Amino acid sequence: MRYLLGALDGFSDSERVAAKDMPELERYILHRLAETDALVRETVEAYDFHTMFTALHNFCAVDLSAFYFDVRKDSLYCDAPNAARRRATRTVLDHVFEHLVRWLAPVLCFTAEEAWLSRHGDAGESSVHLQLYREIPSTWRNDTLGTKWAKIRELRRVVTGAIELERAQKRIGSSLQASVEIFAAPDWGTPLAGIDLPELCITSAAALRLGEVPADVFSLGDVPGVGVRVLSAPGDKCERCWRVLPEVGAHEAHADLCDRCTEAVETLAGAK
């Protein structure tokens, strides 16, 4: 809740993006919100608060903290304020907050109340305990998208495991120092089409090799047909986003920044 409050500072309706205009990752998180909402309503009706809280804890720890927040923190911190991806991210975070604070109210009474007043107290909204659950639009539920991203998250788990092994051996420090080669069976081509792999894996570069998986690469037994090789990313470190990219140094006015950060900094400077 504290992370959400910080990330939503200054958010207003003028920044909001419609679900149909969001990137696929944001639409997947809305799908997970819809799934969680259905479970919460079912368990509350049955007074089964233990099952509800366990599901909410897993949603916060696994779907949000370890996945969505981790992937999108780069966009939140480094994209220009009006960038479409950042606006979509903050819109989703607003939806997550508004649902989550209501869901948690029966079991984390004081925490939910404190979070609610931090966000809405100035608007005269006196208590989270006087609120009703928000209705989830039916269009948020997309089981096909949910299945696809569950599969993608399995592949990401292999990449994360390979990177952690390299970090343990002190061959790299941050994952942003890495470039990864992802070897995957041909049937992975469809779910990974159009996916920004460096963003998903939190690396500076990534390449997908469809075909046979070499025997000498990192793999996980429960994710068949996927292997990962970790290399050092080529280029120099951007001092703003910390990605290691060949383009750093190409801009005379911002010699220590990458293309995206140069554009973001110039946009901010122009807005002053």
C-alpha cells in the first residue's frame, strides 16, 4: 500500500487511460484484478476470511511486488511523465489501490484506514469502512490473455534464475548489466511475439532464439523447452535508468544518457 501511495502521488483523471488502449501487460493485471475480485466476493459471502486474506497476500506478493511492480518501476521512474506507458501504469495502479484497500479493510482495519485517508482524506472521504466494493468491468476478464501471461511468467522465472546464478558467482551485479539469450522451443514464438523482452526480464538486452535448447545453458526442470545464457550487456551505463546500452554517449548535450532518457529529460526541461 505504501508503494502504491508513493507511485500515485499527483495522479489525476486527466492522466487516466482506457483499458482498451493499454499495453498487454496492464490488461493482464486488470484480468488478475477481475479474477481476485470474484474470489474475494465468494469468500466474503461465505465468511471465509482466511482464504480471502491468503489469496490477497499472494496477489500482493507474487502478482504485484515480485512481478508487475518489478517490471514497471523502470517506466514509473524513467519514462517522461506523459508517456503513454507510464500513464497506463499509473492508471492500473490507481485501480489496484481502489480495489485492494477495500478488500483489505475487514482484515487489516487500521492499515487500510490509514492508506485510505492518506489518499482520500483531503477530499472528505471519511473512512474506508463506509465504502462498497467497486464493480469490475466485465471486459477486464480475459482468460485467454491470463493463460498467455501465466506462460510468459514461467519463462521469466527461468531468466531470473539464470541471472541470480550469475550474480551469486559475482560475474554480474545488477540484472541491468546483463544481456540474455533465451533459447525456446518453436511454440514459444506466438506468446512472445511483440513482447519487450529486456523490459520483461529487467535486463539491458535480450534475444530470443527459437529452436533446440543447447545443453550448456541454464534451465529449470518444470519449465521444459526453455534455456537461458547470460552475457554482459554491450555499451555504457545510462546514469539515469542504469541500463547498459550502445547508444549511451551518442547525444552531445547528454553524453551520459540513453535515447529514452535524453528525450525524457528534454521533455521535462521544456515543460518548465
